[in-house]
Amino acid sequence: MSRSANRERKTGETEVRLSLDLDGGEAAASTGVGFFDHMLYLLARHGRLGLQVEASGDLETGAHHTVEDVGIVLGQALDEALGDRAGIRRYGSALVPMDEALAECAIDISGRPHTVWRADLPKATIAGFETELAEEFFRAVANSAKLTLHIEIRYGSNVHHMIEASFKAFARALRVAVSIDPEESGVPSTKGTLSE
């Protein structure tokens, strides 16, 4: 069974094309925001995802619209690729160090969008990426994919490392949550559904 999706989004601010395969494949990102491309590539690598993203947007006003809209489209693709959620592990968590920084992520593919973001990031811009956009990206993914998502950057001093650790923690937690559980024959919920 294919666990993949192709999604597009076009607004007056951005245009996004994205393909996702939960079971692996090529990874590439071209958004016009260098640091964000790096984060998307490592998300694919550590999540063992096939992920290709092309986005163009009004970067003259900043990267906010591009980052948020990529998050929306990624969440929509994740929702579609998961289908009825039958056989998945549903829950995933990861604790990831990146030199002096440490980030933790816990995911429930619950059908209920909710995000808890705890991070004391200094305001800065890294290769076109404003640090507050990390929260915007994860919130957009969680809302569109209907995930319960908790991310905490416990500590760190280098903001690049802090954000990279959060993306890697998300990727590793997602990798577990979407994986197939050989002992689960149906939808892992007493309600019988995780998609509503």
C-alpha cells in the first residue's frame, strides 16, 4: 500500500509544491530560504522520508509566509499519506542533542491538532530564517496533519544548534509514530478512528 501524497498550494503570497513518501525516497528542498532548506533536508533524512519541496514566495517581506505555507502543505500531505492510520504505532518521541543544545519531541497522531512549543530562542535570522519561524512551522504542520505535538528545546546557547536539534527530534519522533506496528492490525484507538 502506498503511503505517499503530492500536494500544492498557491496563494497571493506563496506557491508550494510538495511530494511526500512515508517509506523513504529522495530528499530535496528549494524554498529560497537557505537555513529552512537545510532543516527540511535533515527532516527527511532523519525521518526516513521521501520529501521534495519547491516553494516560491514574497521573501522581500521575510520568510514567514513561505515557512508557514510549507508547514501547511507538509501537514496536509502527511494527513493524506497516513490514510485511515491503520497499523501505525501512533506515538513517537525522541531526545536529540546537537553539541551544547538538547531538544525533545513527543508526537501523538491523534486526529486532534494541538501544539506545545517551549523554547527560549534568541531573536535572530539565520540565512533568511527568523528564529520565531520554527514555532510557526511546527504549529502549521501539526494543525494540518491533526497531530498532538510537544516540542521543547531544553537548553542551548547556539541558536542554529537549538533549532536543528528540534527539527531532528521531530523527525525521529515522527519516524517512530508513522512506522508500521506488526502487532497492530487496525487503527490504534478505542474510538476506531484517528482521522477525525
